[in-house]
Amino acid sequence: MKKISVLLVSAVLLASCGGGEPTTPTNLDPAVPPEERPLPDGYLQGPVFDVVATLQVSDGATGRVVLRVSGSLPDPCHEPYWSIDDDGRTLDVTLVSGVAPDTGACIQVIAPFSVEIELGTWVSQGRAVVLNGEEVGSF
């Protein structure tokens, strides 16, 4: 009888330990979230030109995903800004240029740029990466 009571109490205690939030990321959640650089409020949005992008995924238990992008901005006063939308299957990166409205006169010459966009550190793979409507790769 004593053995049955001990087994019953043990079973109840073990059952009560489950049911909480997971302590490790799922395959849908990044261990480290993507890093956005949104266009500040009031800034004027402009285009980016001649964009070349590559996707780098590091090896290991969790894969760090980086989108390397180079291209041209309308002028040296513009800076690159990006937002990232994750629908569970695709990381959709929107890259634009932006400039403060009070910047004043700026030399009118195309300016090269290069950025590394941190897309996060993921426990498992299975996402496509799209930049401005064009698929760059997947991880």
C-alpha cells in the first residue's frame, strides 16, 4: 500500500510539472529575433538601386542568419532602412532609403551602400528569405 501511495504522489507531481511555456525556442521562433531598422517617422522614403543580396547561415545547433546587401542610394544623404515581416514560412525584408526632411541640399550623385541585416538565430530551418519581392534564398 505504501508503494502505491508513493507512486501515485510521484505521478501527480510529475504531471504538475508540465504545461508551462517552453523554455527553449520552437522551430517557429528565433532564439535571437531579427534586427529591424525602420524608417523614422517623418523621414522621406526613397528607392534603393542595383541591389545584390546574399544569405549566410552559420553552422551549429542554432544557425545565425545574415542577409548581406549592397547597392546604391539616390544620394549620399540617404541611408538604408529595413523592416522584416515573418508569416511563419517567409521572412519578407523590405529595404528602402530614407532621408530627414530638413537635410537641405545634397550632392546629386548615386552613393554605394553595404549592410548586414541580422535575421536572427534559428533553432531549425525552413524559412524562405525575400528582399523587396525577390527570393534571395532559404534556410
